[in-house]
Amino acid sequence: MAGAGEKVDYVFKVVLIGDSAVGKSQILARFARNEFSLDSKATIGVEFQTRTLVIDHKSVKAQIWDTAGQERYRAVTSAYYRGALGALLVYDITKRQSFDHIPRWLEELRGHADKNIVIMLVGNKSDLEEERAVSTEDAKEFAEKENLFFLETSALQATNVENAFQTVLSEIFKIHS
Ligand code: GDP
Ligand code: MG
């Protein structure tokens, strides 16, 4: 990990998108600070958080952007998407509607972002198996059809969060290094 003043070889912008309350901010808190909070304050202020990691002996700074409560349809501005090389497209496995909205988010993303953008479909809250409303098969099938990576995560249990970001960042690295 690079400390203050250490050299950074690459900075990759990655955006988090998806409906409100699917867990975007907690996924980011888990990845950037290894933290999780169960009380659902809406995201305030901070535009992005960073974490520096090493990929292929290079220092890569991931700059992860989180929406500040602009999750209504078409409310996310083009500045948010500008320069993004990767995206986590997040739904909540216990909220069918958040999965049904994924095509819209994908359309918006593809309309605004880099044409080579690396996209990971993320079904969050996998710890709530007994409340599941979206099958893994449905999501996998959608991801394959749309050429997206796919993982189910739990920000609460720290399941697959690291894996999701690592996959996206390594793939970006392959394309842009
Ligand atoms: P956002 O609006 O998409 O940023 O969602 P938040 O990150 O604010 O999370 C919304 C609510 O879901 C909060 O109460 C979180 O604590 C909760 N939450 C987020 N991730 C998980 C998870 O993996 N499992 C469970 N059980 N709850 C989660
Ligand atoms: Mg949030």
C-alpha cells in the first residue's frame, strides 16, 4: 500500500450506481475503510473515497465515487460518470424493484461513460438469504446477456466486496496499462 508522498502509477475512477438503499455507501465503506454501519443515514457530502492497491507491481489508486442521494431516475449528473473506467451496478437481492431498475441504470451508464467501461453487476445483502427476492440465476443470466461481470456481496459480512473491486480494477488495468 502506498503512503503519503509515495508514487502512484495509475488513478482509476470507478462509480457506484443503483437504487437508493441497496448498500452502495456501505460497500464503499467496507472497501475503503473496512467499516460497516447498520444505521442508514443517506450519503452526505463526500464525492469519492480512495484506496491505493498494487496490481502487477504497479501502484493503482482507486477513486470510488458514491452518489449523494441523487438516485432518482436521470438525477445523476454527467459529471458523475465523466472519466469513469469502471462501475459497480448495485441492486439489493431482497428488493425485486432494485433489480428491475438495473436495465435503466445500465442504459444511463452506457450513455454517459467511456465505451470500454468495465461493469460489475452486484447483488448486495447476500447475508439476507431468507428474504431473497432475486435469484442468482436470473442475475447471472442478465449479466451474461449484457456482458457484465457478476457477484453477490454482503457489505455487512464483508463477502465478495474486495473481490468485486479487485476484479473491476484488474480488468481496467488490463485495458489501460
Ligand atoms: P445506499 O443508499 O445505496 O448508499 O445504501 P446504504 O449503504 O446507505 O445502505 C442502506 C441500508 O442497507 C443501511 O441500513 C445499511 O446498513 C444496509 N446494508 C447495506 N449493505 C448491507 C448488507 O450487505 N447486508 C445487510 N443486511 N444490510 C446492508
Ligand atoms: Mg448512499
